[in-house]
Amino acid sequence: GARKITAIELASDGAPRIMYGDKDQVVYATRNGDGSWTNTQVVKAGERPLGQLVEFALDGNDQPHLTYFEVTQASPLEGIVYYGTTGG
């Protein structure tokens, strides 16, 4: 399930957009006009787990841009920060 850290933004139409992750994936959740949610996996972990932190922002076209963390060493914590976009 999702960890304690989630990121939320409001699209230009006021609809909430949420990005959250666990050690296996990062998910982008969008709220539909009928009140339901659509969850889309935007990152899937490879051989190494993902960290807890996921951040994102919407650009002027409501396209999400995100950063997330891949753990390379658990103690002390080390890893790689990635940037990407979901493509819309």
C-alpha cells in the first residue's frame, strides 16, 4: 500500500491529482467527473526498491512532472533521484 508520504496538486479545473508510492511502484491518481478515481502506475521498481519520497507538480498544461527515489543502499540510506513526466 501507499506509504505515509503523498503529494497532491490541483489541476487547472480544480480537480485533485495525487502521486504516491511504495517500494514497488509510483502511482498517479486522477479524480474523474463522477467522483471516482483512476490510478495509473507511472513507475515500476526494477531490482532495487523505491524510496518513500515522491514529489510532483503540474505544468501549465496540467501535465505532471515527478521526482522519485530509488534506494541503492538501505543503511545508511543512499540512492538515486529520478525526474520524469507521465506524458499527460
